[in-house]
Amino acid sequence: MAWNEPGGNKDKDPWGNKNNQDGPPDLDEIVRKIQNKFKGVMGGGGSGSGSSSNGNANGGSLFFMSFIAVIILIVWGASGIYIVDEQQKAVVLQFGKFKEVTLPGLHWRFPAPIEQEYKINVTQVETYTDEYQLLTGDENIIFIKLEIQYRVEDAKSFLFKVADPVLTLEEVTESALRTAVGHRTMDSILGGQGRTELVEATKKEIQSLMDSYNTGITIATVNLQKARPPRAIDAAVIDVQKAKEDQDRYKKEGQAYSNDVIPRAEGEAQSLREHASAYKLEKIAKANGETSRFLQTLKEYKKAPEITRKRLYIETMEEVLGNVSKVLVKIKQGNNIMYIPLQQIMNSAAVATADNRTSERSSSNNGDSSYPSINSRERGGR
């Protein structure tokens, strides 16, 4: 029955509100009002009979819920879009199991909880530094401060093969360093070359162990920042180190002197051998020439002994008198006063002596000072 028909309840309005304004509103009516408003928003028709109104309200609600579901599905699908930076790689898991490794760029995966990505920086170099108290091969204690620089090479292994790769690196570094130090003496570690060998051996051992554990970490550099003995023996170790440095310096100086003197001595010895060989050949050739000339003279002497004898005497006198100062005196003129030019003879002798000295200096500069002149020996012999 309509509310305004005769006999109807006129105390209620069309919306179900009582005329008594002080009472609370009816809950069913409030729900019905909200449904009608949504129906109007979704394009529902006007009010009809009671059954038609309920059908339209149910259809509008279904359409609204479908619309909301589509929006939620779109948002959920869009949440699967992710971006991998240039310095990163992303490891994608599907239901907690490894699926793939994606490279830098824009990617899509099934949204959570179906799939999930983990981004790992594979280009950034991380640094780990620590100081260790170690025992050397000669049973000395040494303090070493080591710096390790590393980066992630294999993102999958880094995430899943080892529980804590960085902690593993710390433990492996100490183990590798103790092994390397235990095979060396303190002096070799404190020295320049020994430090380099220690660093190379430690880096090689660390990388080998990290690869065997499949940590996915690559060691970039290993830096030995500090290596020192205990404070109590610092002064003694420094003195020993200085003494060894002085020893090395003196050895290098001696080697340099040896490298300078020995080649020169070998060169001089070679020069002497060559001069001696030349002198030998010269003397042999000279002797052969003298022998040949003597045999020819003997042949001529047998043919004409007197003439040959006189010729030999004249040639000998020419050679002897040609190299000395001479004064000729004519006795037959009967001159009682004889004048001998002594000053001129002495001057000539001085000039001849100076010429001889100049010739000797020239021979000495040419390396012939060890050997006397053949002509001077011949003159002395005659």
C-alpha cells in the first residue's frame, strides 16, 4: 500500500524515515540509498516497481565490482615492470626458484607473489680493510694491514651459493694471508720485493678459494697498506733493515765499478795482443828482408869481393855520419888556429833531442810506448 493512500501509515516518509526526528535512521534504508546512488552513477534507470528497483541495484553492483576488479588487475600487472640500471644485473625468482638473470634495460615479470627480482650492482668496486697479527716463517710476529677491493662477477652465485659472501671473503682473506706470511721471513716481507711477492701470492690464493666456494666475487686488487714488527723491537728491526739497504747499495756500487773496469781492461789487453801480433809480423818480415838482402849481397860479394866490401863500407859510413854533427878539418893547409863551432853543434843536438821526444810522445799516444822503435834498435845494434 502507498504511504499516501487512505489507511496508509502517514507517519513515515517515502525514504523510511519516521516523523519522529529524534529516532535513529533505518539501516536497510541507508543501504538502499547507497545502492541507488551507485546505480545512478553507473547509468541505471529511474525508480519503478520494488522488484525492478532491486534488480537494477543488483546489476549496478555487479558492474561496479567488475570495474574495480579490472582496475586492480591492471595495477597488479603494471607492478611487474622493473628497470635494471647500466651497472646492475637482476636475478628473477619464480615462486622462490631461480628463473633467469636480466641485463640492463626495461623488463617485465609476473607480479608478486609469482615472481620477484633482486638487483645486484656488478660494476661497483667494494673495499674491505682489516689488520692482522701473524706469525712469519722464521717465527717472528708481524702486524699487517691489508685492503681488498672486489666486485660481484656472478649475481646468481652471489645470491644463492653462499649464505654471506662478504663474511666468506673476510674469512678467506685471513686464511690466505696467514698461509702466505707463514712461508716467508720477516725481512723478506718488510723488504720491497718481498712485499710485492706477498701481495701477489695472497691475491691468487684468495681468488682461488672464492672460486671454489662459488661466491661470484672477483678480486680486483690487494693492497698491503702497512707491515710492521711489534713496537718493542721496532728500533732493532729498523737498524737491521738499514744495514741490509747499505749492503745492497755497496754491492751495486761494486758491481758498477766492476762493469766499468773489466771492459776497459779487456779492451787494453786486446789492444796489447794486437800490437804484439803486429810487432811480431813486422819483425819477421824485417828479418826475412834482411836475410834476402844479405843473401843477395853475398852473391855479389862472391862475384867481386873487393868492390862489394868497399861499397858496404861506404854505405855504412853514410848511414852513421848522416845522423851526427860533423866538423871537417883540413890538416894540409897548416892552419895553427883551429875554430870548432861548438855552439852550433850543441844547438843542433838540442833540436835533435826535442824532435826525438816529440816522436816518442806521439808513439806513446798511439799505444806503441811499450815497444821500442825498430830503427832505434837497429842503430843501437850497429
